[in-house]
Amino acid sequence: MSTNAQMKKDNWSEEAYAASASFVYSAKIVGKLLNSLKPEPTDKVLDIGCGDGKFTANFLPAIGSVLGIDASESMIESANKDYASEKASFRVVDCRFLEQETSIVDGSWDKVISNAALHWILRDESTRMSTLRAIYGCLKPGGTYVFEMGGHGNVAEVKTALLYALVQQGITVEQARETSPWFFPSDDWMRSALEKVGFQVENVELEYRPTKLTSDAKGGLEGWVRLMGAQFLEALHEEKRDAAVKQIGDILQTVVTRVEDGSQWLGYVRLRGIAKKI
Ligand SMILES: C[S@@+](CC[C@H](N)C(=O)[O-])C[C@H]1O[C@@H](n2cnc3c(N)ncnc32)[C@H](O)[C@@H]1O
């Protein structure tokens, strides 16, 4: 894989994330995932793709300690600023190469959790299985891995509009597909992959969860497209990006907008799972 093989640029920032995607880590949205964590006061937890720590903060009071890891220096800087303590630390790790982190992949963790990050991390086909194997290796025998991520069909409308905008600018369909930073697997794919690395799968499920976009002036659909779709937009010359974002907004206007109140919703499809190391 060429374009996605290296994390070239850090597109994340706490501010942009809060403006356009604060729902991702809201207690209401992550309720089912947190229930499956079943936090205990003695738990040593690894949070994969922890972002700016706001998701981690949801379960931090209920556990013993947490290490959050994320590829974004900017998100880890925010997490350390806001949440680092005796029981919480955060570190920059590109989880595509988690297996190389021998101080983390040491069979010492009671639980591994991940929210809204695995579809980015597993995009790179060449490291997909080694990352899952490393997650298995992190856990103690009897340990639990719980996750939620984009599943098959996630945000299909906006992904299609992003692909269209690129093709309209003369990029081939194949190249446009290659720029996608996401892998949205089915429940069947994930179950089989987890079993292949040794997990006993308790549950893997897909849920269609239409999600209301923020009404923040710097967020909304445009903010979401600029933040989450940054890698698509980077395939275009800089001067063409604003026009592409506008076109995507125009195409999606009637697709995502509810007539009763003008609110805008994306068709999120979540893939949730619980797997045990036995
Ligand atoms: C949508 S955010 C989710 C953050 C957090 N888990 C939450 O629920 O708010 C996705 C996160 O995945 C991280 N990410 C993407 N690719 C990654 C990789 N290869 N290794 C580690 N983290 C990665 C991004 O930096 C970003 O912080």
C-alpha cells in the first residue's frame, strides 16, 4: 500500500475534533462500548487510538490505570495536558506497528479498549493482522478486548461524495479509492480475523446509528469533511480543495438534511465487539 503506508501528516487537533465530531466520545454514544468494558477498580487498561483523551476520561474514574496510545502527536499532547495523572498516561504510538512496542505488548493488560480508531489503524492491509495479533499479545490470559469502530457501509453517503469529488477533478477511481484512510469491515470479517489471532469471540455486531452532526460554526458537515476526509482532500491541489468541499456539501445537502429542523445526519454504521484471550 503506497499512500497509506506512512502516516505523513498529523491532521488531528483537539479543537477541530471538538468542533466537528464531539459526538464520537460523548457518554451517550459510547454507552454500549463502556458497558462491555465492565470496568473494575484494579483494571490496567490500554486504550488504542485514544485521541485527545476525552473518550478515555469516560471510564478513567472506574479503573486502576490506563495507557492511551495514538499516532497523533497533537492529540497525545492534548491528552497529556488535560488528563495525565498518576493513573493515566498517554504516548505517541503508530498502532500499525504495535507489535514492535515490546514494553506494551507484554501480556500484562486486563483490558484493551478502542473507540472509533480501528478503521483508521487497520486501513493498511499489510499490518492489519499483525496489529490484531499485537492486541492479543498485550492481554493477560483471561483479559478482554472491547472495541467499536466503523463497520461495513459506514458513512457511505459522504465517502461516495468524497470519491466523486476526486474523480471530478481528474483523479482515477482507483487512485481515489486508494486515498481513502478507512477500512470498514463486516462483522463476519472481524469475527474471523479475531479468531485467527487466537481470540475467543463473545460478540461482534453491526449497528446502523444515524448520527447528528454538530451545529458548531467551525464544525457541521464541512468541518467533518475537512477533518475526517483530510486524506481524500490532500489528493487534490491545494487551490481546488475548498471547491471540492463545497461540492460535497451541495451534493449531500438533501441526502443528510432533515426537513423538520434542518439538522444534518450521517449514516454511521458501528462495528462493536467483545473478545477474550483464554
Ligand atoms: C475519531 S478519533 C477517535 C479518538 C478516541 N478514541 C475517541 O473516541 O475520541 C481516531 C483516532 O485514531 C487515531 N489513529 C489513526 N491512525 C492511527 C494509527 N495508525 N495508530 C494509532 N492511532 C491512530 C487518530 O490519531 C485519532 O486520534
